[in-house]
Amino acid sequence: MSALLQVNGLVKSYAGVHAVRGVSFSLNGGEILALIGPNGAGKSTCFNMLNGQIRPNAGSIKLAGEEIVGLPPRTVWRRGVGRTFQITATFSSMTVRENVQVALLSFHKRLRSALGYAGAAFLDEANKLLALVGMEAQAGRPCGELAYGDLKRLELAIALANAPRLLLMDEPTAGMAPKERVELMRLTAAIAREKGIGVLFTEHDMDVVFEHADTVMVLNRGELVARGTPQEVRRDPHVQAIYLGEGLLYDARHREESAQ
Amino acid sequence: MEFLLVQALSGLASAASLFLVASGLSIIFGVMRIVNFAHGAFYMLGAYVAFTLTDRFAGPLGFWGGVLVASLVVAAVGALMEMVLLRRIYHAPELFQLLATFGVTLMVEDLVVLIWGSEDLMGPRAPGFTGAVSVFGRLVPSYDFLLIALGPLVLGLLWLLFHRTRWGVLVRAATQDREMVASLGVNQKWLFTSVFALGVFLAAFGGALQIPRTTVSHAMDLSIIVEVFVVVVIGGLGSVTGAFVAAILVSELNAFGILILPQISMITVFLVMAVVLVVRPYGLFGKPEGAPRAAAGISIRPWRPMTNLERSGVAAVVVVVALMPLFAGDYTLSVGSEILVYVLFAASLHFLMTVGGLSSFGHAAYFGLGAYGAALLVKYFGAPMEAALVIGPVLGLVGAVLFGWFCVRLSGVYFAMLTLAFAQITWSVAFQWVEVTGGDNGILGIWPSSWASTPQGFFWLALAIVVVCVAALRMLVFSPFGFGLRAARDSALRSEAIGINGKSTQWIAFIVAGTFAGIAGALFAFLKGSVFPETLGIPTSVDGLVMVLLGGIETVSGAVVGAVVYKALAIWLMSKTELSKLVLGGVIVLLVVAFPKGIVGFLEDLRHRRPKAPGGAGSEGAVDVAKVEAAR
């Protein structure tokens, strides 16, 4: 089986600064892949290249064998790539349900229609998606009133509206309470496994990464320096060196040892 | 050759005042994010006060002292306005500050006439600079050379002020990040006031320096403010150097445009601005604006379609209005027809502004194009009213297709300015293409068909068209297209990430708004029986903006209420008082301060302040959707 996502030699530089230099990796359907690395390693740049927000200087991004490099975000989305943002981006003048309905209308190519009440369109589908992320009780609330954790869940519902094959999540749990983090990632993992969606996410919280990712990739100064199971990556001396100052991996290992 | 040089010198001299005023506007915008519409009024006040002072005190000291004192006096007035008015509305949506300063402009126009009379005034010559210098055998006023030298001098002084003083460093810091400067313990209030005072000083100084060159008149403000907007936009908002370069560019274009292309002299400047904005969307020296403030601002309550009760209410109002011709007099009915036309005009602009998040400063262009479309059909093809009402608005549509394509590439203030530029280009065409449009004399004899020629008949016609069009616009708001448009407005990032082509959606919205404005314009032509260039002038665009903001920018149909209130008030004031601008301006300022969410927004707030019925917000929403479905 060929990979769902095949990235080869991705390069991006800004005015002489090499943000990403030759990143290659692959991702299978149903696999949960974490991309970690210190601040400024190029994680967000990678992400934004994958969904077409930034055009790479070189490299190839193949989704199920088809080249998607150079396509605008909206076209990448049509090919089946959903994404959530580090700083949530939702439609603040609409209700929670309407946010999902817009995504559904767009998916079904109904947004050019001038007839009918959009608030009544795809009601069942919208409710199902909201129920999936546990937001059905808040469906009628103005999106602007939501707590941050709920916004993150709403983003997930929106990202799932086009029945994606690939889900990109940029720091999905940033700003959430620890308990919420675990819940959201469990939910994501369950959905991904059930529907065979490939998930790529970045994350600063190593607990989240090591608990939920099938595979972990480490990015440092624009280059992939390690890839493997959470266990392998954690024990990689190279990775430890990168993270030494931050103490995150040390803490994680320490916890693991004391648990044994 | 010599002639060209002299012309170039004259252009440079004009550039000096333009630069002074534009740099003031740019500095104010850079720090406070306010487009100060009253800047032209301060320029005019500077000229008038300087006239009085230099008239009273003769001699070099009297003249130069008078110019300086006049600028300081006006700067103090500006500071007062900032403290009393602007400080109250910094948290309102950006356009409200524009509306408030527009209100002030109206007031100043009447006050100036009240104090100095409506006659143009001739100021004294500058002592020591009364003569002329011979350049290659042609005479150039020596005062022009003084102005030419003054431009770079002021630029240098401003540079020193911003780079070599503590105050200047704070101001530059505030330009980049206001919150950060505030958190460093700088008193923002006084920083803002002082910046505003400096900006107003520069405007007044620019005006005062004009008195030896031109007559002082009460129409100075509007003529300069448009040019200043152009300069600031070409140069880049917030950039003083940009204002300097653009002032020279614009002045030279004016000086030579009139020689080379007298037919389209007024258009050249706006064409250059349009080209600059398309190639460099933030002006020559501007930087991209930071993330715009949340689309419309204060607190967005999700829109809902009307309940059956509300629908019945609206239907009842329409029926009552439709019965008016049975008892109202002819005058009332023709006023009513005019108000109806403006209701549609305002509703079309509201659709673009509120739903699309695109604040057009030149919406009159499409209103006027619709009016001219209808008038030209009648004049050249002898079309009957029915045909002209249908085909006339097509001209508005065509204009919106063409201009909209360029405009939607920009956003925020730059979008507003490009729409203004296109409106001015359209106005110039109507004004200067005399063979076709009749120029200033307009097109006369555009009368309705006989069945609609009575005030009653026309009122019914207007009511029918306006009701249908406004209902159509409202349906569009709640249609899938309207949702997509709002999505693009709320978050460009998210809408793009769910497959929405924001630019093309906005372009369609622009065309829709332009077409509906065109319908209003065509009706207007038959209401008045004539069309003049003023129909697509700036005051008409501003009227539209005022109506939308007055009604409430965050509401679905506030524009309808805003248009009725504003137009009725304006017509009533015009008939009651000589000082209608003063009163109208005052009313606008008061309304902005008292109802920053507009009339309808205020009423909605009142309604929502009442305790809610038991049951979660979620179930309430579900009930609403169910109701709507039941109503179908």
C-alpha cells in the first residue's frame, strides 16, 4: 500500500534564512504522527506548506499519489485535507452549528446558491459532527462566547466536515487544561482510527505526544533529526541533546522510570 | 521647455501645503488608527483664523506670527475635539470615528460661514515675498520658492522630532504596538492627544500658508480632503516620507495633467492611485496593516431570520406605508419617495459593509451609474421608464464588475480608498465628458411614464421596487451565499481552509451591491427628472455611510432605519434652518457618542437585556431553527 501522504525534499527559505531544509516523510491512513521540535524549528512552516498556505521553494507533497504542491489552501481542502489552527480560526459572528454548516455547504458546493435558509441546511450532518466532538449541547451558542477548549473542539468538527483523508492539527491542545488535552487527543485518535484518517500534529506538551502518537518525528533547525516510535525517539541521544535545555524529555523519562 | 520648468515649480509649491496636511493625517492614522475626516476642516480653519490674525496685525511679525498663532489655535481646537469626542469612541468600530469626524466637518462648514460669511476672502501677501523671480524669462512668485523650501524643511523637522526626542520614540513605538507601549506605563491618553494636536497643527499650518496664494473659501475642506486621502494612500498610511513623495507626485500630476490631458485631468491622479494600490497594496512606503480588528467589532450576536411575529410586524408597516398616498400630501409623498430610494441605496451598501465586511467609500458611483444609465437610455434611445428602470442599473452592474475586481484585492482602509478613487474617476467622467453627459448641466427631462407621474403613483412604484429589493437582499444574507460571504469576512484564514474562495465571493457581493445601488439610482433619476454629476459625488457616498452606521452596522437591516431617520432629518432640517449642516453634524456626533451600535443595535441591546426565558442557549437556537423550518 502506498502512503497517504508522501513528502519529499521540502525546502523553504525566507530572505536567506533556511526555515525548512529538505524535509521528507510519509504518513499512512489511520496513523497518528507527531511533529515535534524546539521553537523556531520550522514546524509551523512545514504545516503551512502542507495545506498550501505557504509555497515551498522546492519539494513534492503527494496526497494518495497526487501532487498537491502549489495548490491554494481551498483546493488542498477539496482534495481531502482538513486542518485546525494554532490560534483558533472560527467564524465569530455565527453560532457553533452555523460554523459547521458553512463548512458542510462548502463541501457540498452549495455556497454559490442564493436561495434557501443556510441555517437549515445539512442540519443532521452538522449535529452529528458536533455530537462527535461533544459539542451538541452548545450548538446554538454564539461562537464568540465559547471557552478556548470548546473552540478547539469546534475547530475539529469543522475540520472533519469534508470527510478528510488527512487531518493537520497545529498545536491542537495549546491553551487547554490538562484534562481537556487528554480528552481531545483521545477523541481525535478514536475518530482517526475508525475512519482511517491520517493525522499529523505538532505539539509542545510531551505527555500528549508520547501518549497519543504512533510515530514521532523531531524537527530541528529545519531538518528532521529523528523518526520512530515514541519510545525510540525518547531514547535517541541526539533528540535528548536538542531538548536538554528545555528539560521536557528528561521529565518525561524521569516520570516513566519512577512509574516502573 | 522653460514653460515646463515653471509648471514643475508651481507643482512643487502646491505640494508643500498638500504634504503638510497629508503628513498630519498620516501621523494621526499611524498612531491612533483613525481616518480623520475633519482634517480638511482643520485645514480650512487654519486658513480662516490666519486670515483674521494677519488682517489685524500687519508687518512681517504680524504675518508670520499670525500664521503660527492660527495654527496653534486650531491645534488646540483639535486637541479639545480629541479629548471631548474621540476619547469616548476609541472602542467603537473604526468607521465610527470617521463618522464622528465627518459630523464635525459638517458643523465646521456652517460655523465658518456664520463667523466669516460666505464670500471668498483675499488674504494679505507674505511680507518680503510679494514679488516674483524671473526664471528663463518667466515670472514665478517668490512665495512659491519659500513653499518649495518649506516642504523638505518640515520633513526634516518631523524626522528629528520622531527620531531624536523621547516623545517621538514613544509615538513610533505606539505606531507599531499600542498595547505594548501602554503596558510600559506610558500614558496613552496624553500621547494620543498630543499626536492628534500635532496632526491638526500641520493641517492648520498648511491651510494658513495658502492665504497668500489663493482665496479663503468655505469649500476648501472637501477639495483638500480628497486630495489628501489620495496622497496618504499613495504614500502609504502612517508614512511621513511617503506623504512627502506622494504629495510631490500628485501635485506634479495635477500641474502637468492639465496641460497634457485637459479632458481627463481630474482622472489622472486617481488612475495613478488605483495603479499604485493594485501594484503595491499598502502604498509606496506603507507597511501591511496588522491583523484588522475583529470584523465589525463590539459584540456580534448571531443573526437569525425574522420570526413569524416579526414578519407580520414588518408586513403591517409596509401596508401602512402603502396607504400613505391616500391621505398624505404631494410634498410628503415626494419626500417619502426620496427616502425610499435612499433606503435601497443604504441597504445595498449595508450588504457590502456588514455582510461582506467591505467598507466602500465610493458606493455613490454605482448609484450614479444606475441613474446615468437610465437617463442616457431615455435621452439617446427614447426608452420608456419601464425599460430604463430595468436596463439602466446594468450600467451600475458593469461598473461594479470592473471596479470590484480591483477593489476586492485590498481590504480595510485601502479598500475604502480605492473605492473612493473609482467613484471619483466616475464622477470626473460624468463631469468632463460634456458631449455625452452634459457635464455640469446634467441630463434633464427624465420623466416617469404617465401612470407613475403623479406623486402617488411614483410613491407606489418606488415602494414596490424597494420592498422587493430589500427583501431580496435580506434573503441573500441568510442564503448559503450570504453565509459564505460572512465566513470570508469573519476569518479569511478559516474560510480559505474550508474551500471558500474569499476574493471571488467578495467580488460577487460587490457586484450585487453595485447592481442594487444602480436600481436605486435609476429610480432616483425618474424621481428628480434629471441627473447631475453630484449623484455620484463624495457627499452621496458619505450619506450612504452615515445611514448604514446610524442604523447599526452589526444588524441585518439597520440600514433601512438609518436611511429613514437620516434622510427625514436632513430634509426636515433643510426646510427649517439655514444652519442645517451645523445641526445635522451635531446630531451625527451626538448619535455616535450615544448609540455607538447604531439605532437598531441599541434597540436590540435593550431587548436582549431583558431576562431570558428558562432553558439553555443551545435549546433556544434549536427552537429557532425549528421555527424557521416550520415557517417554510
